[in-house]
Amino acid sequence: MQVAKTKISFVVPVYMAEFILEKLVIEIDKVMLVIGEAYEVVLVDDRSCDNSWEVIEKLSTINSNVKGVRLSKNFGQHPAILAGLSQAEAEWIVVLDCDLQDQPKEVEKLYEKALEGFDIVLAKRTQRKDNFLKRLSSKLFSIIYGYLTDTNYDNSVANFGIYNSKVIKSVLNMNDYIKSFPLFVSWVGFKSTAIEVEHAERESGKSSYTISKLLKLAFNTIISFSNKPLKLVVKLGLIISLVSMLFGLYTIYAYFNGKITVLGYSSLIVSIWFLSGINITIVGVVGIYIGKIFDQSKNRNPFIIDKIIKHDV
């Protein structure tokens, strides 16, 4: 990734945000007037169904700092972020959502902290203004993901933060099929910290993440970044084998002591169904991982850029 004279790049994934974008750019302009550095705003349209792209085109013609990127189809939030990162040209890159819950005014604090010698400064939302469902799902995901990966996953930290270009370069070099920007950032390392920021109410509309989408994202992320489910089913198989062996020894003992004259049909059928269910579950988990390996082997691009527009200065 080339580093130009631009000091800060804002990368913003956009989906169904036609009524928010103008205010978002105004707020970014305000904070950058205070910071006093050259900057650009990379708005990535994840093939929205509304007029978001038309608004981006308009903004790029009247504001020389705005660059518009349109994807060929809806790839999802994290691929859209990566698409924007691939077009960012600054030494420092800010990633934030387009709904104004991540407030541009907080970038001043993030940037000042980064200048103290940090490569990554994450925004920590101490009082999240999301709805109950999103807060609950995020909390459950952090607990499950932390357990399955043996890490301390902080659900108060998401995409919002400022990152040095060398961090972004390392993130873009990761070739995982399942894309998760905050987990990529956590994996690549570098000197990082987190500071508290104010989290705002959603400016308009509602989140595009439905329950099914949240579950799918959580499932894919856990499977992609952890092999602990495989270890757990192996442990389960060993425990069942041990219990079965002990039950078999007890059955033999009871038989020779005259406690069992006719082996029960019911217990036999229950055992067969139970162990068959366990076998199917184990095969299913292994099959899921094999499926992910198959997807990874295709080595497809996580995003395809359809258009890039930039005001000619």
C-alpha cells in the first residue's frame, strides 16, 4: 500500500445510509479542521439498495477529500472495510461505521494517543447505545469466542479505531476466507492500546444485522478462527467411550452374579440411537471444517471493486 502526503484516511463501509452520509462527511471535516492534517474520506458502498452511491458521487464532486468506492455486489461489512483499506493512502487509517454511532469527533483523541507511540488505538465503548438484542448477542459472542479461542475478547471494542499503515498492510496480507477486521487486527499484533470514547445513538434507520445474520457471522468467525470445537468433540467421544466401557464392565459383573437374565431390548436401542447421534455430530463438525478448507482453497478475492470516483483537484 502506497503512503502519500495524506496524513489520515477515513475508511467507512456504507450500506443503506443515503440520509446519513452528508452529515458524516461534515462531522469528519469539522474534526479534521481541528486536527489540521491532510486527509481523505474513503466511502465504500457495499452495493446498497438505496441511493447511497448517488450521494457518494455527489459528495465526491463537491468535496475534494471524498473518494467513492463501489463494490460489484453486497459482500458484507468486513470485506467492504478491506476494500476501503486497499484504497487508503495515508500514514494513519481510521475505520468507523457510517451510522454516526462511531463519532468522528472522537478521532482527535485517538490520533493524539497514536502519536504517543502506538500503532493501534482502539475505541472502547463504555456505554453502548445499541439495542438490547445487539448488546446481548455481542456479549454472548464475546463469551463463547473467548472460551473457544482461550482469549479475552472485549465486546466493547469493534472496528472503530486508528491504525498505522504498517498494521493495515499486514491485515490486507491475511488470506483467510472468513473476514473479520477486528480479529485480524488482534492477530497481527503491534503496539496497541484502547481509550474510552462516547458512543452515540444510531442517527437514522436500523441495523442491517438481523438475528440470522448475527448468528451466521458468529458461527463463521468461530469456525474460522478456532479449532477448539474439534478438540471438544474428541473429548466428548473419549468421555462417552469411558462411560460405555464402565457400563459394559458393570453389565458383565451383573450378568455373572445373576442380576441380569435377559438383556433389555430398550437399553440396547437407546444406546444405539445415542451413540449414532454422537457419531453424526462428530462427523458433522469435521465436515464443517473440511468445508471451510474447501472454501479457503478456492482463494477467491474477498471483494470486487466496480467503480472508484475521486474529485480531480
